[in-house]
Amino acid sequence: MRTGWSCVSRGTERLVFQGQVPESEHERMTAPFQEGAFPFPVKYGYAAVGEVELGPQDLVGKNVFCLFPHQDLFVAPVASVVPLPDDLPPRRAVLAANMETALNGLWDAGAGPGDRIAIVGGGVLGGLLAGICGDLPGADVTLIDVAPQRKSLADRINVTFAAPADAPSNVDIVFHTSATEAGLATALGCLGREGKLVEMCWFGSGRPSSPLGGAVHSQRLTMISSQVGEVAPSRRPRWSHGRRLAKALELLRNDKYEALLTGEVSFEDLPDAIPRILADGADGLATAVRYR
């Protein structure tokens, strides 16, 4: 496969780059085609889109997605690639791994039509979650972020925007994607009685504190974690990883998700650009890596 595009995943790749993968998670956090062992340096990544040059005739010449690190040309098992829908731009398809995570989180949450939903953290994952939750009939969806410029993202995906100080209350389901202690506190504060918080962040070796002494017990709040490595239990008997990835690609056909791609860098310039892209507090959302 000859790569056309890949994407830098700021959350996980930053922790890998900074050597913050806990020793207990070295095996579980190994990417499908990773080379080397934690801690850094390793060949890491999982968002490659390109054209099949050699393989089964029904795939040759087609654009496919593969959970492969940043590399211009590689060989992968046929079962590891998924063809792109004809009307999905290859550049946007690099968001597929993140969309899989968002879709799995939605399934874990059990969110449905009419729910009042909040997403705390307006990054790539938060934007994708807001996008698919906003498509639920009658759902009231709010994207919450400390950065006022994230309002333009909320407007693009047609959901409400709020700063933490103006966060909604009495919410049914909150997704936390900010990877900050303050964001976790905001998420818990949004929930109504017996509401559910879905923790989507991976803090690596960090040890965030959480305000469990507040209304968590008296309001009978539920907290669950969601992670993409396994298909959500509610779908696992029927859904394979391949079926979920194909659905993620299908969902990305919606043009509104183009707003999440805010940067671009050539593959040749990537080594020098990585420290800037993965710096704490870096501007923008997803950075696409261009190979041609």
C-alpha cells in the first residue's frame, strides 16, 4: 500500500512521544503494527489512508484505511484494510480511528433520541462525539470547552457551544474528552440525578484527582470508561472490529467533519514538526500528514 495521508493523534501520540505510557499498559497500548517497545522511541500511529498497489484484484487501485503507523509504503494483511466509500475524501478518512472511538463511546453510553447530552472537551474526539450525538433525533447536545474558538466547530457540526462557566445542568449523559482535572469536575457538575459520565480520556501515567466527595453519591451518578480496543458489550455479539471501522468511515462522509482537520504537514517535514504538533496547548485540532 502506498500511503497518501495519515493523521497525528494528539492525545495518545503525545503520551507516547512524552514517554508517559505506564509500564502496566505497555502491552495493552501496543498499536497493531507498532515497531519497537515502550517507552519512546517506537514506530507508532494508526491512521493511514492510501492506494493498494499489489494484492487481490478487487482491492488494487482502491483507496483503503489501515491502522498503520506513519510510513510512505508498507505491506499489511488483507484483513487489516477497509476500502473507503467512493464519496469519502481520502484526507478526511484519516479520522476513522477517532470516529471508531466516538462510535464505541456512544454505544457504551446508551445514548438515544431526545437525550440531553454534553461533551466536555472540544478536541477531535469531542467534536466527533458531538457530531454523531447531534444526529440523534431530538437530542439536545452541548459542546463545552475553555477555548472560545471552539464555538466555530460547534456551529459547523450544528450543536450548542458553552464555556465551562455556562455548562448545562441536569444532563442525562456527559462524555469527558478534555483529559484535564478541571474538565472532569465540569463533566460531573453537568449531570442530573442518576446521570451517566462516560470517561473517554486516557491519562497515561498521570494521576488526576476527581471531586467524588460532591454530589456523586447523593445523586447516584454513574461513571464508566470507554476504550476502543474492544467493541462495546452491547454490540460485541454481532459487530466485528472490521464492521465497526467500516461504519466509522461511512459516518465520515458527512462534510461537517472537515472542520476537524485544521492542519497539514508533508511527510518529509513530519520529524521536525512533531514536537510542535504534540506540544501541550498546541493550537488546532487534527493534523493531516500529506505523502504526495
